[in-house]
Amino acid sequence: MLLRKMMSRVGVGSAHVDLILNKSLWRQGEMIQGIVHIYGGTVEQMIERLDVELVQKTIENGKELDAIVAVIPAAGAFSIKPGEKKEIPFFYTIPETLPPSRPGRSYRFITRLHIEDAVDTLDFDYVQILPKK
């Protein structure tokens, strides 16, 4: 048991997260809906919080720049038991002023499970933002 606890602190057998979105194309001003799935690892772990970041990646002159558009808090502190599965609804409205996707500009959601005394786990979901109709 001690070995499993130590391994989960470095990410082996740790809880993990997966954001499932209802689609991958949205227009400015639309509400995104999805579900965050959290899966328990091999030991019980305390989750400090669950955040979803919307990140814009821009490529200009051969350089990649990441900018956080929003940090959406999805859940506060909770514990997850070994093998347990939790589902948390996710909603976010795309700002109407957010520049649409294009070559050289893309967007992704980074779902971050902040785990107490352990390596945080991440999930990446790429999305495309279209102009408002």
C-alpha cells in the first residue's frame, strides 16, 4: 500500500481526468457543454480543485505563443477513492469578442486535476471557434 501511495505521488496509478465535449466546433457567443470524467487511481487521493483552461495558441514568425483566455473552476476540494468514477457537468460561454480560429490561431481546453501532494493530471481537447452568424 505504501508503494502505491508513493507511486501515485509521481503520477503512476494516480487519479486522471477526461473532458468530454458535446462537439468540437462552436461559434462566438455559444455555450459549450460537456462532462468532466474523473477516474480514481490505485489509492484514495485528495483533489484540491478541478479547473478547465481555455488556451489560445498563436504562431507568428515561427514562434508559438500560448495565452490563457479563461480559467473555469469546475469543482472545489473532494476526495476520490480507488477505482471510483465521478462526473461533473461543464458549461462555458465562448466570448463574442474571441477571435475565430484560423491558420496560425487555434484553441484548446486544458482540464487540470490539482491533486494534493502529487503530480497534477491533465487532459487536452482541441476546439475550433467560428465567427458568430
